[in-house]
Amino acid sequence: MLDKNTKIFVAGHHGLVGSAIWNNLKQRGYNNLVGRTHKELDLLDPVAVKSFFDEERPEAVVLAAAHVGGIMANLNYRADFIYQNLQIQQNVIGESFKHNVKKLLFLGSTCIYPKMAQQPMKENALLTSELEYTNEPYAIAKIAGLKMCESFSLQYGCNYIAVMPTNLYGPNDNFHLENSHVLPAMLRKIYLAKCLNENNWEAVRKDLNLRPVEGVCGQNTNEEILNILDKFGITPQAVTLWGTGSPMREFLWSEEMADASVYVLLNVDFKDTYSPNDKEIRNCHINVGTGKEISIRDVAEKVMHEIGFKGQLLWDATKPDGTPRKLTDVTKLHNLGWHHKIEIDEGIHKLYEWYKRGICINHKN
């Protein structure tokens, strides 16, 4: 157990999960936290990372920093996803070892599992068959990260643990129309379509001022705004989403992912992640999720209902669906003592309230 004075470096503390982990630690009375923005510390730069560790000497590290995105980003920026994530992991995990960090928590993703993995996916499904094509580079980087944690712990007796969260959503999410994950992108598209449908141009302009789309913001003309939103499948009459809507997905509220992460950081040791009877110790990572799944189409309809958009929901089946199912088996996590509480309907409501609040606050500023 880490005492309350332990100096903890949260890498990626402004991100979706990193910020939630930071807040969760604070709420538990851990105030000796260290964080750096990307401008302050480029985790791709090994010299800068070494200097940071030399100076700060953190006793524990949470590696929540990563280069992430949705299907389109994964497809278009394959080199960026594998190179940047490998580099971040190499630098942070390597320096953690060299500086005798006593506990490290690495955050991965359930996209590490094979495309056609048996459902629900147990930890031992890793590396049993081929990965889903669109996110293969990202998945390989994350597999390398969890194997680094496993290998350092086995060879050197380190206490490095890897957790693999399912699809996350929540406060501080990225609502980029192209590069964000499915639920936040979907929520923003449907919200903007509703504003257009109701001829609420003030709301549309507020939204685009906060998050411009390809350089188009609230100062552009109505025609320019309509054109750019139409490019992303947003019109006053309908919202068009990628794929068929048939893939099944599991969604976890980001603040619950943070709670699970901190729980593991404080209460679970590497030796707890495998059976002492195993001849070959592997798959020591821990799935983090709800163990429940829902189709993309059903999620979209829930978002439509929450936001109150009266138009149509259309699907572009020429675009990829991604993995058909991605349900985690969370037996290991449950056995270690953590369970989720927030279900999808409550989560969508909370996300929409947070999104609207952010637009209002920023508009006042």
C-alpha cells in the first residue's frame, strides 16, 4: 500500500482517464502528485523524460499518456500510433526502472485482443489470433507496453501492473468529429444536428467556437458551417454515422475506470495477477470494464433520446465497422475486489450534462 505522502507521477494527467485518476487520488488524500503538460514535458523525448525523473524522483507512476483516436484516425495515422505509443512507453517505463519506482500502473486498451476473440474476452485470449486491421499498430504498441510491465516484474521483481480498459467516455473527453472515440463523437454530432434542426444558430456557433472543425468556427457564415458539418454527416434532418450500427460495444464511465485504476494501484501487487501454480507466467494484465455490451445502434438511439433530436439516424455501411464484438471478461477484476456502478443510461446523461455545461462556461469566459 502506498502511503499518502508517496510522490506519484501521473503521465497524461490532463487526458480523459489521467485527469480522472488525478482527481480520484486527490479525493483519497494523495496530494503529492506530479503532472506535466505536453508543452512542459514531451514524453517522446528520452532526454527530457530522463531529466524529469532525475529531478522529480517519483516513487510511483501512472502511465495514462497515449496517442489515441477512433477508427478513422487509427486507419489514417498508422505510423503515428505505433511509433508514438512505443516511444512513450519505452521512455516512461525505462526511466521508472532506472529510478527505482516502486509501483507502476500502465493503461492499455482492450483492442489488444484478436478481432475474432472468443467472447467475453479473458486475459488469456491475448496473442491467440490476428488483430483487427484498423487498430493493429496501436494494439501492438499496447501489447508491447503490457509485456514490458510483465517482463520487468518477472526478471527484476518490479511491481508493474497493466490494466486494459474497455471503451471509455466521460468528463474531459475528446469530442473531435474525426479523431475521437465513438460515443463522444456521436453525442456531439447528434447535438449539433438538433441545434440545426431547431434553427438554434447561437448554440451551433458557441459549440464551434469552443471546438472548431477544420478551421471553421462560430465566426464563419451559415453556409460554411452547414458545408463542414455536412461533410461529417450532420444536417438539420439527419445524422449519418459510420458502419452498420451492428457492432457490440462495452462502455465504461471514465471516472469509474479511474477508480478501478487507483484501486489496483493501491491494493493489487504484481504477484496477485497470476496463479503461483502457472508453469509459464503470462497475461498478467487486468481487464477493466462492466462485462455488459450494447450495439452501436442502440447507443446512438439512447443518445438521440437523451438529446431530443427529432431527425433521422442514418448509417453509412461503406465505412468500416471495426471489431464485431469487444466484451471483456472482468472476472479477474471482480475477484480482486472492484465492480462498476454506473450503467450506460446514467453515463450518457452525465456526459451530455457535462458537455452542455462546458459550452456555457466557455461562452461566458
